[in-house]
Amino acid sequence: MIGRKPDLVCIGAQKAATSWLYRVCQAREDIWVPPFKELHFFDHKFCPENRKWARTNLVQGVEKAARRHLKNKAKPDAEYLAYLDRLVQQPAFNGTWYKHVFSRAPARQICLDVTPEYCTLPEDGVDFVAKFLREARFIYIIRDPVDRAASQLRMNLTRRKIKPKTEKAWMRHATDPVIAHRGDYATYVPRWDARFDDLRLLYLPFGQIAAEPQAVMRRIEAFAGLDRADPWGLDRKFHTTDALDVPEAVIAHFETAFAPQRAFLRDRFGAGFMDALSAAA
């Protein structure tokens, strides 16, 4: 097969168990996932600021996939390694490249792209997705805005190996515009709502994944038209963030800053959905 487009796409949100979705779907026999999470095809096209790091992410993902293959295979698969090599060759991030990513998927499996950055696409980007993926279905995992922001803050600091020593230093990182940008549900949800109905767009509350992972999988299976299965990893956590203690002042800042986001989510999804957003639900 020359190439395919994904049948199922997880569009976000960042720090909302998208790694869990990728890994448990990777363990299923009826779903094919790319050799690394986060392809960044659509956001590379419509979010110019992402082009600064998208190719680096691609190269690192391919290198990790190649190392895993060489470590786990007694006899390396030259065809697979050639496939990986082609993914990093120019031109990348065009339609031909995107379809090539899924070219190794057997016909019996559906294809999944998990890229949380997609939820942040501008209006013309979501329009393009609707036209380019006319048959695909989409999953958007919603996490409580304050919890999500705190988790992203911890991740950002951990990746940069930063441990703020003062409240002022914590606040400087907490007010990074990227944190608000990634959790702007009030802007993003209406864009996707306007183009996809409930048959093609599934919203999942983050907290239910920890509380009832099998029930979440049942919902995904019904949505995607899959048979029931209980793949490896349903009750596991992946890519957990280091447990940095975020100061109360920073949490209070998030509570105020993201109050409008919580109000939007309550109006859009209702009290029951809101109660299921927290990991403690």
C-alpha cells in the first residue's frame, strides 16, 4: 500500500493522558500506530511557531524507534529501517509524507495519530483537517484547566532542569503564555464543534481514565467501531511528571486565570462531565 490517512485522531489536550491512549492502542491488534507519538503534520502546516521544533521532534522520534528496533530484534528488518529513514528525508510534513507514515499499516487495522497539538489549530487549520480527513473520527481528552496547567508547569520545569527557589521565580514560569495557550478550551472546542458532530468527535473526561480505564476503552471502541478488547497497559500511567510541589500562590493564580475556562466547560459539557475531569474523580 502506497499510503493511508488515519482513521482515528487524538487531538489533545496536552498533559491529558494522550500517552496512555497511544500506548494502550499500540497494544491492540486492531489499531496501528506510528513508530513514535506526535506527528505534528497539521500544526506544522498551520502553526508557524511550531516549525522551529517539529523537525527536531521528528528526528528524535525516528532515532528512538530505530534504537528500539535494533535492541529488540535479533535480525534487523532492513525494510522497516528504510521506512524510518524515509520519514526524516525532505520533504517532510506534506500530504505525501503524512500518508507514507501510515503506509505499513495492514488493511485489517485502523490507523491512529495521537498529536495533542492539533487541538490548538486555527480556524483555517481545522477547516483543512475536515477536508483532508473526510472519514476520520477524533478524540479530545479534556482535563481540568488548573490541574492541566500545573502538570504542564511541572513538565516544563523538569525538561529544563529548573527548580525555582522563590515564589517570584515560580510565577515567572507559571505565566508562560504557552501554558494558557495549550489549555484554551473556550477557543478550541467551539472550532471543532462547528465542523464535527458527535458521530465524529468524542470528548473524554481525563479523570475517568484513571478511575475507569476499561469503561473509557469501551467508549472508544463503540465510537471507532472496534470489537471489545482489554489491551496491556489499561491501568498504567505513562510519561508521569516529576512530583514538584507547586506553591499555593501559583495554584491560586491558576484558579483565577482559568476560572473562565472552567465556566466554559461547565456550560458546554455539564456538571457531570466537570466532576469527571479530575484524576481523583
